Amino acid sequence: MTAVLEAAEAAPATTIPRPSAVPRRPSTVYRRLRTPLAILPWFFPAVTLVVTLLDTGVSGRDIAMYAFYFTVDVVLPGTLVFRALRGSRGNVPEDVGLGAATGLLIMLGSWALSAALDKFVLLPWWPALIVVPFLAVPRLHRYWRVSRPRPLPLRWSWLVAAGLVLLVLSEFPGWTNTPLPPAGGIIYQDLYYHLALIHEMMRPMPFQVPQMSGTPLHYHYLSDADIAAASMITKIDPAVVLMRLWIVPVAGTAVVVMAALVRSLSGKWWAGALGGTASILGLPLLLGTAYTPLGGSPVNAESPSQTYVLPLQALMVVLTVDVLRGRPLRWGWALIFPLALACAGAKSSALPPFIAGLLAATVVVLIGYRRRLLPVLTLFALTVAGVGLGFRLFAGGGAGTLGFQPLSVLYWMAPYRDTIGHEDVIDGSRFLLYGVETTGTAGRLFIAGLLIWWLAMQSPRMLALLGIVTGTTKREPSIWLLAGMTAAGFGATFLLWHPSASQVYFYTGAAPFGTVAVAWVMADLARGWKAVFAGALAGGTWALLAPQMYAPRMDRVVNWIFVLAEPLIRTTIIAVGLAAIGLILHKVIKGRTPWRAVLPALLAAVLAAGLVGGAKRQIEDVDTTLAAVPTGLRDPGKLVLSGEMAAAQWLDQNAGRDDVVATNVHCIPIDWTQSCDSRAFWVAGLAGRRTVIESWGYTDEAVAADGVNGERYFKQPAPDTMRYLLNQRVFAHGQPEDVAELKRLYNVKWLFADDRAGRSANLTEVATLRYSSGPVSVYELP
């Protein structure tokens, strides 16, 4: 199969088909309509995106500016560079998708150079350094167009465009529930945390922890750097870019790159459209279950780092597949090390599963394809070097807190936690969870059944392992890469421990490539499109019609067994019945039973069920969001008032870039009395300035102290006690000597005092009141 695909790729565009295969010449009318028809599918996701953004508070100017930026500063230079390094794919959509991923990488380089030199003023002009040579040098003119055109069918565009519409609709509920400052309301604390990091990325290196000035920053912050670059170039508020404009173009790029990857592996356009879309937008099988399996969508608005790494890692895998198949990368080698470093700096959990999969593929190359061994080893070395350097530059906090505790992730699964694990403490102090270690035989069987249930529900990803034992794919090093990534992500999730379950990201990041492998195996086993179409139709239809189960909180194993098993049993019976009817009808009509069609039809059904089930869930989320009670009424303790947001934004507009702020806001709720949840990151996030000490819940010291004195990491005391006490004395008493000491030690310029956290009236005597809004008073120190 590899030889056939390589021959097809190498075949000249002018190859003359046999007379019987010569297609009819398109009519003049069709030729004139071909370009508008090719553009028409992409009109729908674009319109859907604009309408939903306008509906959730984004101005038309900001939408237009960001669209111009992403097209001219990311897609255009990236496409030119990718074509120059790797050539054209023969069609515009895949060239643009791969070019956009390359453009994201180039943008990182331009940002890093600007941050190192403190020359951000030059950032908007960097695309000229790439575009102008491609305009001025005649030899580079050919990269402005598709070479050796091999256009994709229009049906491919419609399928992928439909997936992009689903992507937009999947983000709409989150946009509706996330108010844009200064409207006031509840915003998930991680978004505030990333917003503070985005402002930090607008300052020169070396970077500091925004919530504790002077503390070196160790974190995978490159997604924040990309958003910061977009904000600086377009002059759009960073909060608008982060909470609205950024995620769909990045995730949409990943969809197109994944579709190109599946088509490259399978040689079939329909597998690319289905597999690429399902890899990013599909969910585990839902089938009406009352409990959603852990490890859902890889696109997560609350984790920009997870979303941002998807197109970069997908481009890395595209290049790796070429190496594993013996295709020369030539100038494409220039992308490998920067991509590995960028992936490591975007999400620390992204490349370990990739390295594990690449190691498995290297073993297969060593056994059966030794002529390819040197390029594969070179790629492996460059990847490991990128990860090693990335670990030194970026790793900290969560990465340093990972521990070995098999099955600790069960704590985050309600069927276990509500029954066997009701006495567990997730502090990593034991080799096994207390419930796992002390349960009896029946409990162990329940845990085994829970794992089997999870694997079954994750079959749109985990069936990637099927590719190493069936069909022609089992001899392909590339399937070992993809299956190895999926297996390594699964293994890390169920063997490692993290206080906030961040080990799940090992699987979430690798899962899309498991779906890619499933789509490839499906295309490899299929002898025609009919069985695949029938399977996809059946799986998608059942995902729509499966009755939804609802379960209250339960503390009995028997009840959970019923809730988890019923959807699987019901689906299995229906699937077997439909397969039997199909085989009988086919035997009556054709005279034989096509057993070979069963497996590809099953894989198509699994992929379609995950994709359609995800679409159904997103539509339900939209309906639920529109009818929901405002979040501020449900959880008032997390509410940030519009006056507080306005005060923070005033400070952002009036303070110097490197000014340091002191604040009395540390906890959720802000007026805490018994226990401080130190994840109130909104002052540093909205004000965009470093603080003496705001919230410390995500610092390395706090995360490492998880479980001390029976408290979670976000309820541990401040890591720098003297700093915290001095800061508190300033706001509680307003004594001149404390204010002077705070200014001397931390170079404080501003005081951000919130009455809800307690404020001394003496502050007016030691500082100048510059702004008041709601409960907040902003003072400037002389």
C-alpha cells in the first residue's frame, strides 16, 4: 500500500488516463461556476462564526481586524513557507491548513525575538520579511499558486465545512456563559490566570509570575504568547482575543491539518474528511449514558494550551509520517526542532506520548525498513532535544508535581468516587488509592468493569490499536506511531497522579491521533464506500435516537452497574441485529455474505456515533445555555462586580507597563472568613500588571504542598509568609512605615483596594486616590 501511495504522489500531473477512464470535459457553465462552488461551503462556518461573535458581545471592527490579522500575518506567510519547504499538496484547503499551522510556528519565532530584544513595536511588520521576498524573487513566484493541481472533491469541502460549523456551535455556550469585561459576572479562574500571562508575554524576557512579582515564571505559556502577539498587532483587548476570537481559527486549523493527515495515510478523500473532523470534534461514545467518560473533547476553551498545541502537533505528525514512509523531507527538516520546542512550550503533556509512539515506530523500521532508519533516528534525536530544552525553559508547577500512583484518576470518576472511593484523599501519599487497596473481590471486579466500560466508550480513539494487528496497516510504521501515542496517553492517564487530574491531558492530547488511526484502518479495510456509508449512517442515527438516561447521585455499586451497562447492552443488541439483517439481505441479493464489510462498517459507525453524538451534545448545551439561570445567581461567591472589572481595566489603561500593584484581593469568595481558595486571579488578569501577591493557588510551592494538613493545594497558605503579612498590614492599617517598606522591597506603584476584602481608611493619608468604581479604590503611591 505504501508503494502505491508513493507512486501516486510521485505521478506527474500530466499522466494520460486510459481512453475508457477519460472523464467528460466539464461544460463551460460548470467551469465558470467551479470557483464560486468551491468557495461556497466555507461561507457557512464564516457566517456562523460572525453571527455568534456579534451575539456574544464582540464588535464588528474587532472581528474584521482579527480576520485580517489571521489571514495576512499567520496564514499567508505560513502557506508560502510551507510550500517552499514541502511543496504544495495540490489543493488550496490543505495548503492553507498546513500553512496556517506553519504560520503559528513562525509567529512564535517573531514574538520570541521581539520579547528578547524588547522591540514589540516591530511585531506588526514581521510578515513583510517573508512576503516581500516571495514577491520580489522570480524563482519564488511559483509558491503563490498550487503546483501540479490535484483538487479535492467538493464533497470534501462540504463535510469539513460542516465540521467547522459544529466547532463554532460548540464554543457558543461557553461564550454565552463567559461575560466580556467590564460587564461583571463569573469567569472561570483559569481564564483570568491565562489573561495575566498574556499581559506578561507583552513584557520583555525574563518573565515573572504575574501574581507574585519577582518570582521566575516556569510554565508552558506559548499559547498565551500567541494571543499576546495577536492583541499587540491588532490592538484588540486581550480579553476579547482570549475569550472569543482566538480559539476557532486555531482549532479550525487543527481540523484541516488532521484531514490532510488522514488523506495522506489512507489515500482516500472521504476518510480524510470524516477522520479529520471526528479527530478534533468527536467525543467518546455517549449512547445516552448518564455519565460522560473522562477524556472528552481535545478543544477546551478553559485550557488554551491544550487547544493551541493541536495544529502544531498535527503538523509534527504529518512530517513524521513522511519520514516513516521514506519520503525525503529536504528543507522540511528545518521545521522539526522548532516544532518540537513549540509543542513542549505549548503543552508539557503533548510530546511524551508522541515520543513513545515514535519509539514504537522506530522499532518497526529497524525490523523491516532499515534504509529509513537514519532519517527516523535523526527525527527522534531532534524531537528529544526539543523536549529536553522545552523542559528546562517551560516546565514547572504541574509538570513538577506529577507522581506515580496507578489508577489515581479513578478518583475523578463519579462511579468510583461515589461508591468504593468515598473515603479516598487525592494527595498522592499512597501507592494506591485507599478504596482500590482495601476493597474486596467484588470491588475489584467493579473497578475492572469500569475500566472496560471506559475503553468501550473511548472506542473512537482506542480502536487505533486494531491497526497494528489487522489489514495492511499492521506493516506500516506510521500506524505504530499513532497507536503508540494513543496507548501511551492512556497509560500515563491511568498510571500517574496529579492533584488536579492534569494527567488526563496526556490522553486528551493523544486521542485525536487515535481517531486518525481508526479512520485510516477503516479506509484500509473497506472494499467500497457502501459498507462504510451504511455503518456511518447507522452509527450517526443511533447517536441521535439513543434515549438519554438520567441518574441521581448514587452510592451503590449495583445502581452504577446498571447505569453504565444499559447503554452498551442496548447498543450492542441493535448493532448485531442491524448487521445480521444487512448480511442476510446482501446474501439474498448477491448470493454471498460479505463478512469483510463488517469491520469497516463498525469502525465507520463508531466514528460517526462519536461525531454526531458530539454534535447532539453541543446543540443540547446551546439550548441549556439559553434557558439557564445566570451563573452569578447560582454561585455568588465567585462573582466579580462590573465596578471591580472597570477599576481593573482603568488600571490597565493608566499604569505603566512594568508598574507593580499591591492588592488585598486573594481569595474566592473575596470576603472569605474560614478557608481561602487562593484562585482569585482577576486583578492581575484584568489590570494586566504584576502584583506583589495576589493569588498563589497555582504556584509551584502551593501545588507541591497539596494534601498538607489535609488541605488541597489551592487552600494552602501563602508560600511567602512575610510578603503576605506585609501586604495585609498595608491594607488593614495603612501605616506609613508599612507602605514605605512595601514600596522599597517590591517597587510598588499602585494600591488596588477592594472594600469587600477589607480596607483601611488610612490609605487616603499615605497614597493619592486616583480612581473609584464600585467597591474598589485605586491609589497611586508618591
